[in-house]
Amino acid sequence: MAGDFELNDFNAEGEEPRDELVEGPRSARDLEAVYDVPVQVSAVLGKSTLQVNQLLKLGRGAVVELDRKVGEAIDIYVNNRLVARGEVVVVEDRLGVTMTEIIKAERT
């Protein structure tokens, strides 16, 4: 019936939503506008806390113990937001990261 609507059938102005706003991306082409947006990707192997005097004593060959164990997943951040966990891999003569788990963050 024309008069039977639910509250979530309307946007904030009380209008019915337009189809293009309701549907998600239909193809990769719909995302072309964001393809060139730069993002910062960081892979964190582990963390450590040092006092300044300890930091100043570090030299070539010094070892800093991290808070992770061998084989434990590393954290992968995009724009300082944790998005995944993964493993370090070797690609030819470089280090790389493979994602093993995607982290679903709560939207606020």
C-alpha cells in the first residue's frame, strides 16, 4: 500500500531514499574515484619500551627485545587503524606481509 512505510524507509529529511544511495558499489568501476587516494600501511612486528639512556646506548648490532614471540602474528595498520593481522614473508630479496586475519572494527 502507498501509505505503509517504516521509519527507516526515510532519510533525515523525511524523504524516501534514492536508489543510488541505498545500494552498495556495483562494480570495481564505481570505486575508481578513490583509487588514487594515498594511504599509509604499517606492519608492526612488536613493541618495546626503553628509557632514553638505554636508547642512547644502542649501537650497530644491538638487539631490542620485542613483546612478540617468534611466529606470532604481526599487526597491520592502515592510516593508524588496525585492520588485519598477518605473517612476514620473503618476496625475492625483500620482506613482505601476508594477511591472515581481517579485523572488523566497530564503527562509531
